[in-house]
Amino acid sequence: MDVAAAAKLKPDGRATRTADVAIEIGGLFLRFDTADGPVQALSDVSLKVARGEFVSFIGPSGCGKTTLLRAVADLESPTSGTIRVNGLSPDEARARRAYGYVFQAPALYPWRSVARNIALPLEVMGFSRAEREARVAKGLELVNLSGFGAKYPWQLSGGMQQRASIARALSFDPDLLLMDEPFGALDEIVRDMLNQQLLRLWDVTGKTVLFVTHSIPEAVFLSTHIVVMSPRPGRIYDIIECNFPRDRTLDIRETPEFLAIANRVRQGLREGHSYDG
Amino acid sequence: MKSALPLATVVLAILAVWYLAAALMNAPLQRDLFSNAGRTDYSTQDLVGASLNMERPKLPAPHQVAGELYKLIFATSPTSKRSLVYHGLITLEETLIGFIIGSALGIGLAVLIVSMRWLDRSMMPWIVASQTVPIIALAPMIVVILNQFNVTGIAPKAVIAAYLCFFPVTVGMVKGFRSPDPLQLDLMRTYSATRAQTFLKLRAPASAPFFFASMKIGAAAALVGAVVAEVTKSEDGGLGARLLAGSYYGQTVQIWAALFAAAALSAALVGLIGVAGRIAQKRMAFVP
């Protein structure tokens, strides 16, 4: 997307100082060389995300939203273009523990208890035992899993497992929370509950969140900005601002403002020829 | 208890087939024996009965093997050179030493192959090639070569056991170390974990189920190696030496008894590893 669209992300139209920019992506291209020939996963993607924003990426399969998230986290290498995270390259940002990543599947290690799963990044990063215990206790409380620390992943429901994985991602206090369809595999009721909890978590921690989703209501409910993407090649089609109060509840989904934004997202998806394939 | 009936049925079926085969295979031989002794007035029942109780049958009957096993295990002093306990312990010692060397080598190779991608392509063909050479052809050469360096006695046999043991362990553990799914590996990457950390905290624990499966196959292979080595170099005894001696003197009952002793030893080792594996995996909470 061009600079004009990116400018929409600046709060209140004021010029954003560098210090307030969490992520800056410029002219990003990413091509996968597959057995069937090259696939253009991302094409000329530019985006600025201010610190403390909650940005959702929505679009059909193949629009590159997951690839974009993975490129930000240094899990994929762009073909060309730049990504700056807190003014650093993704590689440097990763080394400075900037990323808390939550995948579509909880990806908990089955041989570790919930507490030891949450402690995993802390062990890797060399936190002391006392510090680890304190942070695990705090993390369990943050995601309402206090008392479940000694349980093993198979003893937990899917929603609880995903909450544990969020606690794990936040345990080392990363700047960014990157979430790749974290609630995609869960049912509607659990998803609503977790969305509310995530919103509260975002409010409490003040993290910058990048959130990939398939669900329009989820994106509108959670985000400060919604990035609508379209496929083949993956690109940004529209960026929509969403200014609901931070302490919103699920009720806002009935309001005309909410429905208007949801409509614009839906229209964007349609115009991006998202569902032609 | 539910599995007892099918198990008993299978055992009975095997015994029935075995008895039938023994009677059919031994009868012509027994008929010759009767005619040599000038006997012509025997009934079919006599013939079958005698066929199943020959001293040197082509195929000994199950009760003959059982009797021989009882005699050589319980009714013979364990220090006697006829005792299967005596020979079994020799084989067990070689197997265990070979198994320990072989599985250590196998795990070591797997660690190297997983840590260094280029080793996978450069080393795997050699590892596979090492197993395509028939061990029975290789065993005498290993004994002779090691003898050059004054390595004699139990050591060359343990080496041959290790030679057969390491391969399944390497293959199994490479698969085990590579068993974590991509998300679990990506997770380590987002933490900027070192290769060693990824190995110790993810690949190694994830390989536990493969570890015990590999150990089972490795132990059975080590026993085969030890027995083959004993056939090659029989003067020190062992179950393989009993197999060779039996075939030398046409003592088929002895051969079958030694064979069953070896099978029982193998089954016991594999069973033991299975129990250890279940306990370990329960403690690691892999299984409820």
C-alpha cells in the first residue's frame, strides 16, 4: 500500500515520531520458489504500525497475511523491501526478544506441564529460577489459568491450551504480540470469551498486537486498524480505522458503527476479488 | 484375560501344524529305520509315534524340544558346557556389550546427522551400504582383523553385535530428532534459541518414543549379531556355538533347543526395554 494509506495509521493524523513506530514495512516483496514455479506471496506491501496498536490482517487463504506476520518475526526472508521493528531489522529484533508469537495451534510441548511450557522461553533466554517462577505465576494469572500449572497439555481443553500458549508468548515481556489465527480452531462461544480476554490483556499490557484472522466480526471487535488483504499476489487492499473505546464489550457488535465497519471490510474483501478462486 | 483365548488358539494351531509337519517329515526316515531293523509289522500309529520321538529327527517334535530345553536349562549344572544357561550367559554378555556400543554409536551418528545437514547426504549412503553386506560374510573378517590387533575373546563378537545394532538405532533416532512439528521449531526460533538449546529442549525429548522403539530393534539385532559371531568363532561357546555343534553332529533337537533359547533371550530383552519405555513415557507424561 502507498504512503497515503499508511498515513491513516497515525493516530489523529498527527505526525508520528520514530520512537512511536513499532513496525515499519516498506515495498515488501516475498516470493516462494515452489516445485510448481514461483509464487508471489507478498507484493509491494507497505505499512506503519504505531506502538500500542492492535492491527488485524484479514483476507482469504493465499493473501499472504500469515507470510507477512512470519516475515515480521524473521521466520521468512523477504525477496526485497524493508522491515524495521523498533528501528531494527527483524533479525536484530528477534535477538532482543521482541516477538511473542502465538500460532494457530497451541504448539505446547506435550512432555512439559503447563507451567514448564510457559517457562520454556524463560529457560531459553536464561532467566533465573526465581524469576521464572514469578513470571510463570503471573502469566497463569493473566490468562486465568492459576491452579492449572501442574497439568499437562492433554488435560486441558483447546481454549485453555491456547490461553497457555498466549501466557507463554507474554512470559518474557516481548514488545510485540504476533498472533496467527490463534482462535481459528476454536468454537464460537470459546472464541467470544477469548476475544474479550485478549482485549483486556491488550489493555493491561499495552503491547502492540498483530493479529491474523479469517473472521470479520473478530477483526472489527478487536482492532484499532484492520488491514484488508487480497490474494494472487498477496497485497494490501484497504486499511480501515476502528475507534471503539478500549473497554468495549461484545455488545458493540450490535451497534451501527460496528456494522458499518464490518460492511466496509466485507466490501473490501469482495472488491479485492478475494473469493473468486 | 481377553487376549488369552486368541493367544491360546494361535499357540495350539502352531503346535498342531508343527506336529503334523514333524510326523510327515520324519516318517520316511523312521520307515527306513524299521526296515533296517527287520520290522514290518508296525501299524501307522506305531510309525507316527516313533517318528515323533526319534533321536535325530529331521524336525523334532515340540515335546522333544521342550524336554531338551528342560534338561539343558534346569537339569544340567549351569557350569557344565552342555548347559544352555552357561551358553546363554555368554551370548547375553556379548549382546549387552554390543548393544551398549551399538546404540551409543547409533545415537551419536543420529545427533551428528541431524545437527549437520551435509552429513545426512554424505554419511547416510555409507551407513546403508554397511548393512547391505551380509553379516555372515563380514563376521569372519572382523574376527581375523581384530585378532591382528590382539583383540580376542568376547570383544570381536561384541563388535559384530554392535555392527548390526547401530543401524536401526541411527535410522530410528534421526527420525525421532526430526519428529517435532514445524510450529514447535518456529517457536524456538522466535526465542532466538541456539541449536544446542533446540536440541536439548525440543528434539531430544520429542524423540523419546522413537528412542525406545529403536532400542528394541537394536537389542534384537545385537543378539542376532552375537549368535552369528559365535557361529563364526565357536570355540568360546555361546548359543551360536551350540547351533553349530548341533548341525555338525546332526543333533537337530539340540539345534532347536538352542534356537528357542536365543529367541527367549531376545524376547526377554525386548520386553524389558518395552517396560522401561512405558515407565519412562508415563513419567514424561507422553501417555495418560
